[in-house]
Amino acid sequence: MNNLKKIGLSALAGSLVAVSANAADITMSGAANIYMTDGSKTGKTTFSNDDHITFSGTSELDNGYEVTFSMQLDGDEADNGVIDNNSITVNTNGMGTFVWAGHGGSSAMGMMDDKTPNAYEEAWDGLGTTAVVIGGHGANDMLTYTSENYSGAVFTVAFVPGEATGASTTSGNESTYTDFGVTITPDQVEGLSLGAAMGTTEISAGTEVDESTMYATYAWNGFTVGYQKSEYDAPTAAASDDSTAVGISYAVNDNLSISYNEHTVDIGGSTTDQESDGISVSYTMGGITLAGHKNEMSAVNGVAGTDDEGYEVMLSFAF
């Protein structure tokens, strides 16, 4: 990250206007990525790239709060070089952190869609088809609160207002989404991490869908293992899903990591489970990362006889 400059607002004001003596720290970071991909067993390798620059400005208020505005300029061809992720963060320095994410935020469930360890990507990602994954809901204009660390426990609450979800109810109102989660890294057991989250969406007036997940990971001597169980509880059994994920990663050294992951979804209304497995590897040297994965999936979306597989190699330059 390059610290561009520190702007003293009082010095800039001069005879124009009287302002607070607090200064704003302006920082910039970014990345440029090149991909080599085959996502649907096409046998045809495609190349693509993306790049972005993130600008952040942080200022301290008189009461000790820190307010940060972040804006990402995305050079992705699909975005035509427009402003992408943007957020306002208020760090209370003692009572937790509030984030309003205009775009690019993540809810408590979204942060935990698959916490099993991997070197690059999850077993269900990077394929030509969209996998069934239980991961809550996220949208623009989301408000998230994250607590301070209480003896290893951190709590998160997220709220998406109805006008942001885009899911209309039968009464004509937009549905809302709320979730909360907790992560625990107990001091008594070094290397152990635990987490759980629950979310609720009102898909129609008086009708709700509940999602939940729980995970555990344990790191020891370069190895990290993880297990996760998730549920999507809809009004009918045919629309309800549950999933199980397992993974193991190994840090060969400070630069090189490898992993193997499996992800299985019991899809309501189907007699066949969607099953995914994959391997990932990543190598980092300074600001350069070379990473890749090869994933396979059977019974996509619970449809017997359908399958998918794909690979991706990424070269990333961070600055």
C-alpha cells in the first residue's frame, strides 16, 4: 500500500474557511490480475484480466471516532472502468465498528459461506455453472456492525433494507434481510477457530426463509483442517437445502500453500446430491501471487447425470 500524502485541512483552509485541525490520511492500493481459465469442460482456454485501484481517506473526530471513506475504481471490462466497491466505516475505538456499504459489502452469513481452508478457491467456485451455496444475502446499501474482540469472541450484525434487496412481497413491499454471527478464537486452544451465523429473509408477507451455518477450523504445524455445516430452511421441504464442507490446507513454507476441499449439498426435491471437490495451490513472492485451482462438480443443482469441471490460473500484481 502506498501512502500518497497527508493533507492538513487547516493548512489548506488559510483565509478561505476555518476548519478543524484534524488531518485526513489518504491512501491508495490496487491490483492487476491475469487469468487463464476453462470453466465448463470446453477444452478451450480463455484469457482475461481485471484491475482496480482503491482510495481510502480516514479522519479522526473530536470524540476519538475514526471515519473512513473507501472507493474502488474498477478497470474490469464488464464494468467499463466505473466506480465499484464503496463504503463508509465508523470505528468507535471501544464500542465496535459500523460499516455502510453502498456496494461490495458482505453480511455475517456471506462472510461464512465456506470457511474451510483453501489455498485459492472453494471447491464449488470457478465453474461454468452456478453452484447451490448457502451463504445468506447481500446487497447494496447494507449496514453492518462488528463488535470489539471480547476474549476471542467477535459479533457481527448485518441489515439490508427492503428497498435494497429487490425481492418483492405479495403485499407490494420490498423484503428485508437481517443476519448475525459470532466467531470465536479461544485463548485456551491455540489454532482453534469457531463460528456460527443465522439469517432471515421475508420472501413474501408473513413467509420467511431461515439460513444458518456453523464451522470449526484447527491449525497445527502448517496444516489447517476445517468442517462446516449449513442449512437453508424454506417453507417447504422441497425448497430446503443443507450442505457439508470439509477441507485441508498445508503451508509448505511462508510462500507456498496447497489445499484439498469437498462440498456436498442435499438439495430439497432432488434424490441426488450436488457434490464438488477441488485442489488449489498458491505461491506468493512479495507483491506477486501465482495461484490456481482445478474443481469438479457432479449432479449440478441436484440434476442427476449433469456434471462440470474447470480450472483457473491467476497471476496477480499487488501495489
